[in-house]
Amino acid sequence: MLRRLCLLLALFCFLSACQKNTGTSNQLKIAVIPKATTGAFWQTVYGGAVQAANDLGVQLIWVGTEREDQRSQQISIVDAQVAN
């Protein structure tokens, strides 16, 4: 569990460094892009991400595909979040 939390924190740090500041909001936005949004594991990851976002006072953006095998949609989601 600690390893997963560390990996999630590392992902938050990486994605926060990629976030563009448009000057319209001072609140940091962190996008979490899971491999899928369904399943017990990913729901647990979501719960941890929500808790971490609340603890840190950041806005959580949770976006992903419904199934893990939707690779082309996963790529599109990552591209869209990097562009934002």
C-alpha cells in the first residue's frame, strides 16, 4: 500500500510540473489518468487521489477509459491533458 501511495504521489508531482498556468486560477490542477476507471483497484486509486487532492488543496482531474484495453482512447486522453 505504501508503494502505491508513493507511486501516486510521484505521478501527482510529475503531472503538476506539466500543468500550464493560464493565469485564470491560482488553484493547482492535477490530472490523474488511470489505465481504466472501473474495477476495484482503480476505484481504490481514485479514493486515494481524492483524499490526497483534498489534503493538498488541489483540484483533481480524473479521466480515463472504461476498460484497460482501450489503448487508442488512453493515448487521446493523455494528449488532451498535456495540451491543457
